Amino acid sequence: MERNTVQRQEIIEVLKTNYIHPTIKELCELVSNKNIGQATVYRTVKSLVNDDVIRRIECPDGIHYDYRKDHYHFYCLKCNKITDVFLDKNIIDNMLSALASNLKDVRHINLVFEGICDSCKGKSSYGIK
Ligand SMILES: [Zn+2]
Ligand SMILES: [Zn+2]
């Protein structure tokens, strides 16, 4: 935990201020002006995930990262845009209660809705005018 504290803080800060759910490559670009090498970004992100400080989002186009954990995601299959989805706690409790009794120790819920976002839908269903 003591190691690379400055880099950890920088990466957390970048994730806090950029709500774009960056991939590791995008994260490297975002911190490129902060003098953090690519290998350090990879290593730091891995340890932040292990320590449950940041969240991995598994999408069809790869892994994205998010600092906030109180929500889920909608992934647009056309433009790859990720939108935050906030679910009522009751919905989550319902899902968890549906699990068998030997599967109750849930640590993370990696829930991604995959579909077409509104702006892509507009384009495809009405065509070019
Ligand atoms: Zn879209
Ligand atoms: Zn998010």
C-alpha cells in the first residue's frame, strides 16, 4: 500500500475527474503529462482494482475503469459509449436474494446492459434525410 502512493493518487484523481470510463490505454494518455510511465499505470491500476478502490467494467470492446462504484452501465454496441445506470437498491437486493444459498458471498456485480443508445438509434431508424 505504501508503494507508488503518488501515482495511485494521480490515477484516482484522473478517474474522478474524467467520467469517460477510460480503457487502460486511455488512462495512459490521460496521465501522460504527469510523468507516470505506462508500466506503472498498468501495475497501479491492477493494484487499485485488487484493493477495490476502482472498478473494472467488462465491455465488448475491452475493459474500462471507473472510480465510482454505486452504479452500473449501459454500453452502446454502435458507438461504444458507456452511460451510467443507477438501479434502485431493491432491484439489487432482489437479484442477490435469487442466488442459491451457497452463492451468497458476492463481492462485485459486473452488470453491463448492451444496446443502442438514443443518438445512434436516431441515426439508424430514420436513415439519412
Ligand atoms: Zn451509441
Ligand atoms: Zn460509471
